[in-house]
Amino acid sequence: MSSAMEAPQKYVLGLDLGSASLGWALIALNPANEPTSLVRAGVRIFEPGVDGTALDIEQGKDQSKAVERRTARLHRRQLRRRAARQRELFQELQKAGLLPTNAVGTGASSEQRHELLNALDRSLTLKFLKPNDDSFAQKPLYLLRKLALDQALEPFELGRVLFHLSQRRGFKSNRKETKKTAKENEDLGQVKADIHALELAIQDAGARTIGEYFAGLDPHTEKLRRRWTARKMFEQELALIWDAQAKHHASLLRQELRDRVHELLFFQRPISAQKHLVGTCELERGDDKHPPKRRAPWATMAAQRFRMLQKINDLVVIDTKNQTSRKLTEEERSKLYQLLDREGTQSFIAIRKYLDLKGTAFNLEAGGDKDIPGNRTQKSMRKVFGVFWDEFTEGKQNQIIENWRNSESDEVLIQEAIEHLGLDAEAAAVLAKESPQSDYCSLSLAAISKLMPLMMSGRSFKDAETEIYGSRFSGLAVHDTLPPVREALPTLRNPAVERAMTELRKVVNAIVREYGKPYEIRIELARELKKPRQERIKATTANRKREADNKGIAAKILSECGMANPSRADLEKAKLFVECGGICPYTGRSIPFSQLFQDSEFDVEHIIPRSRFPDDSFQNKTLCYLPENREYKRNQTPFEAYSNNPDVWAQILLRVTKWSNPGKLSRFKLQSERELADFSARQMNDTRYTSVLAGRLLAMLYGGRDVQTDNDNRQVIFASSGAVTATLRRSWGFERILQAIVSPEPGDTRGKPRTDHRHHAVDAITIALTRQSVIQAMASASAFEPWQPGTRSWRRVPEPWTTPDFIGNLTEQIVQMVVSHRPEHKISGELHKGSNFSRPYLYNGKSTVHMRCELSQLKPADIAADDIIVDKAILALIRAKFDELGRNPKAFEDPKNLPCFTTANGRTIPIRKVRIRQVKDPKIAAYGDRERFVDSGGIHHVALFVARNEARQEQWLSEVAQVTDVYQRCPRWDKRSGRPKSTASEPAVSRKLKDNPEAEFLFSLMKDDTVELDYNGAREVFRVKKFYAAGPIWFTGVNNAQMDADQKKNKTTWSKNPNGLKTLNPRKVVVDLLGRVHTAND
């Protein structure tokens, strides 16, 4: 430890890290390393690094903040490239004499092309329009495409057909697309299904091309646009039209022109290389002379075999009868390796049968695994090449796999497989159908090649890593403060985790500067940070299933027991009943469900006694015959209580094995004190990837997780799993501290109040105190007071210290705590909203625009009003249909219910959308032919001023600065080469009021800024929540954690205009990282 950062007093730092919050606490230690007092605690609140709340992140509904920006940029890029293709195609057709040129121009601009094509379309309509038949006027170009298949067209007519093909060119999938979410895969499946349905419709109609099929549809009954089409449909139509017209225009339609037109119509850029985004290897990190190695794709043979060996070498065989365990023999290892390498993934049932291991279980099954992943890549290749795959050299195999993995087109892959690999068409199609495993291993091919020889000999991954690369836990560089996250964790790619780690670094560095380095650091991560998105989505689905199960169980309790409102404990009993099949696992007695909620002979029992490990979760409970629990099992593990009777023990294990919960079976099987201690340690320590990253970042203060002492290494970084945090918090009475100072949510009578941010600090205090010695003392104390039916906690829990008063010491600091919020002062965000509006005009004295609106989106008041829907004739038709449908606007969602109007020539057209008036004052975003009117991108800040009249009377005024205004004051540098470099000519916050230059600037307020003011007879700190252009500024308490709707309902958020704010004597302040309040230097 650096002497410069040596702590004057030993303390433990507890950290509770979430996706939008960080609770921290410093617990002082005496020379015997026992906790003595709370030094300081605090909370840091920040916006998540992704779009979405903490709940959204936990449910997997979050998305990157860059998605909207990237999507908009993608659309701009697509439009630009499409316009460039059309411009080049237009000019190419002009050069070939297939499109006209005149004094208007060459079609270089969209306006010129538009005028030329309009003139051509008018001449075509005059030529092909027939009396009493307006079908050509409705869909002229589709009919022209149909004619092009069978009769000669004039050159300009053919050119118009070819240019029309460029308007839409259909969907084309890419093999090498990045991994998709379940929703994206579902959408892709729908796209392919719609394309297939269209193909069948074209075939049933007897049409040769998609253009001929659309030419035969009635556009008023069947839509022509907004259909999913395939690229190959347009390619086939171009080929047929070109072949048909080449017979009549051989001199014009040369092969070179055909190739060029095909390229301009259908060329698709390959996906840009993303190799620079692949993370770096955790072991081959490089040095000053060598860059770090990139991670290996999972689809490579080396990565597949590495994963297999990792599982095989960790596999332990457990004899279920004798309860002995052993590793696989060398012969068994070899046979299993060959099986997985040859046949791919295998279930544990199949492995037991293959290795002839009857009456055994595997340790990996206890964690819920059903199988061991095998060599998926090799299995796919064998499916394609059969026995010939083994005849290829290793280099040839790797070359084939790389080509298969990187190919972007099924057609190209099939063609290359036939030409270069000697496959027939059927085998090549199988190769294209097989998909390589996506994602990347955490190690590089270089690291895998070094580890494989040791792992092939039976060494575990950790042993092999330690032998080759040394320990990860010590011997690294020691830092006085934590370095930037991107420097410390270059492989981190999750923006939510990166934001949380960045705030963690800021707070820890502030603590180290103030108090020196901690003696120990204990950190716990929130669930939403621990799991990747797919796991979070699965967990949410499981939670919804549990909620549905609870409703079903509650209905069963009502029908069979007559209990209308079962408690949480009753529901838990019922779920345990379902799990054990209504049979006591220890005695085999049948449990009557109807008597379960009375003073019956059966009740809830802890599998591992609380005196051994304080786990009060569902996973540590079962139902038990009450006398059996009190008189025989008592404070023993199942093995200790029953293993001396082999027959009874075998029956117990047989019953539990039938449960669909392998985690409980593993608890029943715990035998020795060593296994129990290891189990306790595993439950206490969090080994998930994100927790490991957080520990790795914090370990940089010490050069590793462990520090060298005189006698041994001492662990200083602990990542807690949270298994006992809630139990300890409840047992020590911490929840009562917050309940005393925070109004509980309606209907919430238990648990910690989550409506106050300070609950994160309470959790951090608990985490800091969650040491093995504390748990042992707690368990020992609880052993003297046996648990009674109906209770959920311990009656006697030793307090970590008594002088000063334990609860009093904590309460004093929590009451005085001021939560720190991360303000957002960056100049960022969209300049304006995406929607364009019509030119505004004054209507009833207000700025008004016209918008198109779906009929189903109208409100009854909109239809009843005379000034909302613009067209009076359309309004009358809508009102008549609205009355006919029972005055329900949602009925318009059904196309059969849409009102219709009849044209002069007798055609009936349904009304799907309508123009409405909306009061809005949009800004001008551009000028000339690009002029458009848009909504502002939002408010950046509000500047407050004080103006004084001749009598020196004060009036407070405000000026709202839009994001657009601030961008204009502070122009960004254009980083592209050759572009002019501009510098800011004004500060972001103007200190002069436009309408009153004599007004004195007071301060500015941005979102999440803090203000100290007089409120309800006290001086308190409030946070800026939001503001409106009209002037009101909304505030809420810095400690308030209520949802927006609850704040409004409970009136814990309020607003003031500038003059009203003046009466509260405001002072803009900054709450620093440690919760200290300073005057803002604004």
C-alpha cells in the first residue's frame, strides 16, 4: 500500500452498486479488526448508462443511448446512398437514350429528375389511358412493367420501367449479421413469412413477375405498398424484361449496360469489419512492444475444445449410495472428450450411460446444468462432409470454418463450396443452412494454445492458468487511486456497467483522498448489473411465471381451505407443498394440504440450520413433520442427522431427487464441516463476470485481490452475493431506521422503504458488516433460541458494537445524510425532434399547424369539435360513421369500419387518415427548398436574473435556453480533415438577459442541479427535476426516490416561477461525492 495513501484509521468500505445508484459506508475497525463505529456513509445517484430505468435494465428492456442516434444516422446514410444510386442510374439511362434530356437539365438534382419524370409520366398517361378505363391512371408504371414482358416499348418507356425498379428493391438477408434479440428474430421470421406468402400469391395469380402481379390488383381494396418483398423478385423481373426488350432494341440493350444497370439497382455493400470492436484477451494483455491479443471466436475448433475440456476437467462423479466422490479416470476423460468432440453437446443422462456410471450423479448437475456443451462446429462440419472431414489437414479445416463463419451470402457460400470444396449442391445447401456459434471466448487463440496441453493432461483451467500466467490475485501494479475505467477494464463493453463503474471510481477515489485506503473493501452488485441481457429476460419471464403460480396457489388455498387472503408465509408453505409433492422428505409422511395452514403437525424447516448458515430463503426451506424436526433433526444438516441409518438416508435422497430443484438436493448432500464451510463461502462470494470486473477495478489500489502480509496473503477485496444482506439488515433492525424517517408507501408494512435514496447507504452499511465472523456470531446466538413456527427472523442478533450506541450511531448519520446526484451539464442531444410540420399559421390567434392522424388515434372530443379536423366534408362522414359504431374511435382500427367517400367517377375510397389542426409554434430548421418546421430538441438550462426598477424593487426573471440555442453559442469543432476549426464565441450560459440587458445574472439551473432553500420552516436541499418553456421550475427533495407518478400523487414534487422562487431565499449548491454541501461557483 502506498504510504501516501495510508489510512490514519483502519476501516472497511462497504459498497452497494446498482445501475443508477451507489451506496457506500465506512466502518471503523479496532486493532483486533472488529467493527467499532460508522465513520461516514453516503449515496451517489446517477442516470443509467443506457436508456431505461433500473427496472427496465433488470427486465432486459434497456437499450443503448446511441441506438436512436445510430438509427437516425443509418436512415440518413440509406437515403443518401439511394439518392446517389438513382442519380447515377438516371444519368446512365440518359446516356443510353432510355430517358429524355431537355433544357431543364441532366437530372443531376432531384428537382430536375422530378420535373423530367413528371413530363414523361404525363405523356405516357395520354398514350395509354383508355376511355372509361382509368386503371392506367391508378397504377401506370406497374401496367407498363407488365406490358414490357410481352410487347416492345419505346426507349423512354423502357427507361421509365427500369427507373421504377429502383424505387424499391426488396429485402436481402445477410448470413453475417450481428446477433439479434428474440424480438428481432421474431420480426425476421415474420418478414420471411410475408415474403413466402407473397410468392405463393404471385404463383396462384399466374403472374410471371411481382410487377405483373401488382398490375392486376385493385389499389383500393389491396395495398401495393408496405409489403415485404424479396430482392430476388426484382432481379428476376429485370432479367425477364431485359430479355424480352432486347429482341426489339438490340443496339441499345448491350451486355455492358445490363451489367451496369444491375449493379446500380441491386449492389449491396458488405457489412463493415467489426474486428476492432472484439474485446481483448484476459490473459494475453500485451505490453509496450506487443499489442493485446483479440478474443477467439467461439466457432473456432480451438475455442470449442477449450470449453469442452474446462467442463470435463471440472467434472466430479458422486456415488449416490455411498456419497463418495471422485474425478474422472484418464480413460473416462478420454472417452468423454472424444464423444463431445465427435457428437457435440451431450446430456448428463447420455454421459452416464456412455461411461457406464449407473447410480451416480455429477457435481455440475447440482447447479441446474442439463448437459455439457460439445464441439458444435465439428458436428456441423461432419454433417456436411461426413467421413471426409477427418481427411482434411488442421489448416484446411480452419480455412473452411473461417470461410463458413465469415461468408455474408448463402448463394456465394454454396457456389464456393461446390467449386472449391467439391461438394454437391445438396451438401453445399446443408453447409449454408448450418449456422456458426456467435460471440467470442474470453481468451485469445494464443492463450488457448498455451493452456490446452496442460488441460489435455487433466489440469483444471485455473491450475493451468496459474502455472503459465501466474496468479491474478496479487503481484500487479499498485495505484494510489483508481485509473479511468476504460484504461483499467479495456474489455468492458456494457454501457450500463461502464457508467456504474465510472461512478464507483469517482466515489472510491474521493474516499481514498479523504480517509486513505480501506483495510478491506466489500462490494455487492445489484441484480441488473450482474446478468447479461438474455439472462435478465429469462429471469423476468420466470418471475412472471411465479406470479401466475402464486395466483393459482392462492385460488387453490381459497377453494380447498377457504382462506381468501393468504399471507406470504402461507403462499410459501403451499409452494413447498407442491415442490415436495405433499410428502415430508425426512419421514415420508403424507401432508394434508387442507391442514397445512392450521396448527398442524407439519411446518417449514431449514435444510441447513440457521445456526450453521443464516439463510432464510426459499432455497433453504422444505416442509417437515414437526416432531421430527424438533426431536430428531434439530440443528443438524440432513446428512448429520440421518446418514448413520443408510436405508433411511437413501430414502430421503430418493424423495428429494424427484424434486425439480437440484439446488436443494445439493444442500441435502452436504456432508463434512469443510463442505459446509465451502458452501457458505460460495453463497457469500459473487463470482459473476461483472462482480469479478468490479473486484478487479478495486484491486488496483492494492496490486491485486490479495496483499502480502508477514505470514501469508490477506484478501482485501470481497464481492458479496447478497445471500444474507436482507437477513442481516432485517435482524439488526436497520429497516426501522428508515421507516422512522421516511413515510412508507401505501400498503407497505414491511421491508425497507425504497422511496428514499438513503436505503442504498443502509445496504452499504450491512455489506460492510457482512464478514464471516459476524455471520458465525449471529448463527451461534440464534442456536440458543430455536426458531418458532410463523417467525421469519432471529430474536437475538449480536450487534457489531454497543459503544457508541449501535442503532443511534447509524440513525444520526442517516438522518443528516444528503444524497449526491450526478448532474448532466454536457451540451448534447438532438437539435430538434424528428417530426416535420407544415408551415404554421394563425388560427384563432394561435400558431397552428396541420398534421395527419390515424382515425383510430382520434379522441371523441376531436370528432365532436368543429375546429380540429380540417376538411368539413370529411368531418361529416367521420361523425356519421362514428355514431353508427357506438361512438368508439378504436373501432376504426378495423378496416371494415372505416368511413368512405365517393369520387366524381363513382369510386369508393376508405378514409384511413385525416388532417387535424394542432396548436404548435415550431422552429425553422432550414431555408430554401429544404425549409421545414420542427419541434425544439429540449431545454438545456434556465438562467435566472434579477431586475430592479427605479424604486429598487426586485423582480426575478428567467430565460430558457433551448439545446439549439446552446449549440449555436458553442459550435463544435468539425474533426474531419480539411474542415474549418471553429471555437466558441460565447459561453454556454449567457449572463445577459436579451429583453433586459441591465438585469443582474443570479445563477443557472440544469436538470439534477441542487438548490438550498427555505421550505416548510427548514433549510433543505432540493434537486431540479424538470422545467418548462413557460417558466415554472419543478423541484423534489434530493433524498426522494419515488417514481414520477407517486411524486405527483403524494405532492412531493412542486414548482415555482422565478418570482415565487425568490421568496424561498434560494442558494445554488453542489453536493460533492461524499455528500458535503458547497456553494456553487456559477
